[in-house]
Amino acid sequence: MSQLCIRAGTSVIDQIRAEGLPAHRIAAVFAASGAAKWLTICGLDQAIFSRFLPASEQPIDLFGTSVGAFKLAAGMQADSVAALANLAECYIQQDYTEGASRDDIDRETQRILTSVLKDGGSKAVLNHSRYSFHCAAVSCRGRLASERLATQRLGMLHAAVLATAGRRAQATAWRRTVFGAVDSLPRFAGRDCFKTTGVALSEENIHKALRASGSIPLAMYGVGAFDNRDEGVRYRDGGVIDYHPLPDNLRTPDDGIVLYPHFYDGFTEGWFDKFAPWRKVAAARLKNVLMVSPSREFVASLPEGAIPDRRDFARLSHNPALRQQRWREAVQRSEELGDEFMALVDSGDIASRVEPFVD
């Protein structure tokens, strides 16, 4: 059984078929929102950060939203294998058996981020010698900035209606904020219809920026102002508009490969697009992307034939021990993905396994 699905855009597929995948060709690593879904590829991320990327020396941009940002911050730690395992276990240990209030979810999120950034973890993200970290949140005003659930629901309903008309219409409701190193922010100024503002990361705001990137509307409280100009603004989950962040929306292109470890074998551009499956990301927009994801056969072999999902908290609320057992099994099995990826890279067989993106 093939454990991995490997797809590449037109700018890189011939290159990979000709020379395999040397680590020095990687210019950026992108990471998607998806909550518990990430657990499925924890072992793949461990292999990438501990065994693949260290074989090169070039600077690399990292960009993620929500849990994608959390895992990139973990991957930047000196012991990336231990840090990613710790993030996975912290996520698994979340407990909402008494119901999930906003206070409960905020408390658990704070616990997870504190664990990721402990013992100099924030300095590892801010001062890494090779990696430039970036994450994104959406800035909201009006109804979407309200913490009154009834008011916020009206704002979300309005945003959902706008989403039926496409991303350009949504740009009237949401704005993107990218947090990152001051010298690399210009590369992430935004290349699509959403107004994008950059905020430099610091020791004082990195925890807050990560929390903002994962603050799910309605389920969690928004995050308040980052400076005096932000009065009345609340920051919420960056996955609303960059659910599976696309490099051509965000990053100034170059000749390097954007490596995209992903839990799905395709991309959903914005959160509202989940409800419009006919909105597919065109292959032409993924020219410099190399996506590595679990194969459908691998997913079918997981407990219940499915990857972990945030809805499991409610579905298995009567048996949280079973949920944790299944999620831990998914994490353990994900090591197979990392081993296969490294075997394909080291042998050069990735050249025969890579397939083109198709519309």
C-alpha cells in the first residue's frame, strides 16, 4: 500500500522527475488550518523538520494558520520531534466532557500554546537562524468584532451570504493580518483581493499572534488590539479566509519549491468554501507547490477509516478515552508517512511517484 499521495505544480514536477527532491530546493513550507486533522501528519512533519530540511542550509519561509501555525512553531524548536509530539499530545488531552464553552476552549488553547512556547520556545521561533515564521489572522470590525454571540452570529451569517458571491465579496467583511519577522513581512504583503497588513512579531506579542490565528469565530473569544490603531478590532482565526493557505494569495513567488505537508489530497481555499465543494483550486495556481499527503488507502486504514476531526469531541463526548486512543493511534501511524517520505527522497524514487495537480 502506498502511504503517500505526492503532487506537484508545473514549475516543479519536471524538476523533481529529473533530479528528485534535494532539500536545498525548498524555499517555503506552508501549513493549513484543520484542528485535529493535523494529527494525521504529525510524523510526516517530524521527518521533514528533523531529517529532511536539516540536509540544506538556505533560508526558508514558514507560513500557517491556526493549528498550521502552531505546528510550524513547534517544528522550529531545537528538538522538533519532541516539540511536535508534545503539541500532538497537548491537543489530544483537551477535555470538553462537560461541554465546550468559549472559556473552556480559550483555556485549553492557552495551555497548548504555553507548552509549545515554554523553555525558550518563543525565542526559537523569533530568532531561528534559517526559518522565517509567519502566521495570519483576520481582523474584524462591526458585528464580527462583537463578543455578543447573537451579534456575532449575524455577522457570520452576513459573511456567509457574501461568500456565495466569491472571495472578492468576502473582502468587504474580513481583512488579513500577517504576523512575522520584520525583514520577511514584505514577502507576505498579500497578492489577492484581501487587504493585508503586516505586524512584526516580538517576544511580547508572539503568544497573542498565535492565539489570534486560531481563534475560531463563535467558538472562541477574539483577540484584542495589537497597537493603538486597532481600537474596536478583534482578531479571529486566519483560516476563515486562508483555510488551506495558497502561496499565490500570499507570498511573492520565486524559483524555489513550496513544500506543503497536508492532511488532504487537495485544497479548500477559505473556510466558507467547505460548503461549496465545486469551488476547486485550479492547478495553474499551484505551479510551485509540492503537496505531500496521506493516500486514501492510508486514511482508510485508520480507526473508523477517517482522520481525526474536531467534531470527535462532541461525537465521542460519552467516551473521551476512546477518542484519545484513536487520535494517539493516528499520530503513531503518521510516523509511517514520515518514513516513506524520507525513503522516497533518499532513494530518488520520489521522481517516479510524483503526479501533476489536475483540475
